[in-house]
Amino acid sequence: MSYVIALHHIVISTKDRQMTIVEEHKRDLYAYIFRIINNKGYSLKRMNGIGNHIHLLVDIGAVGNVADLVRDIKRASNYWIKHVKSEWFPSFNGWGKEYASFSVSPQDMEMIINYIKNQEKHHHIEDYDDEMLRMLKSFGITPWQNGER
């Protein structure tokens, strides 16, 4: 048997980073996304966000693929929101084409879990763009190349 931990802190934003994830129903969306992750055999450690993005901490194990996971989350939840629960998310226009994924050391897992838990508080201080810029820079990534934002 193989023993692998591959933790990823994933951030997915709504299209044009619009505030379209309704607070009243975001837990329903999170439960749906949890099922997607669980059905792929991955382990969700924590998920939370605000109206324009979500953070996930996922252990994708030895055979996981972040790009496929994000694609599956976006595709399935987009359909669910627009065709099954459209009355819950009337302004939702889809997910943004971009996402971010950062590898996480198991020693830092609790710190990231706490960061994700406190998204609502955190975003009273720092907006999404500043948060992403800080996170990208901390991993040595040059953000928003080609004038994209």
C-alpha cells in the first residue's frame, strides 16, 4: 500500500469575481462540492469563502490531479446552480476561468484550515484581489500576466 499526502489549497472565484454566491445558500453549495470531491476519492479538509470565491483544502493523494478536480467542481456545480438551484443563486453567471492552487505542507495544515474557517472575518480587512496578490507573491508567482485580472 502507498501512503501519500498531497494537500492543496485551492481558490476558485466566480466569473468576473462578482458576489453571486448567496450567503443563505452557500452551505448547500459547499455540501454539493463536498460530494464531488468525495466521489473522486479525495479528502476535503476544509471549505469556506464569501460571495465571490471559495477556498478548499483538499488532499488529492497519489493519483490526484488538481486541474481535473477544479474542472469537475466548476462543471458540475455550475450546472447544479444554473439548472437545479437557480432560484437560490439568481445572479450566478458561472465560475471564472482562473483558479489558484498552492501545495501545503502537512505541518501547515491547521494554519490553512484556520485561515479558511475565518474567511468572512478576513475579508473585512482584505479584498479578494489583494488576498490573491499576496498569496501568489508568497509562492513566487508573477500575478496577472498579460494584463489579465
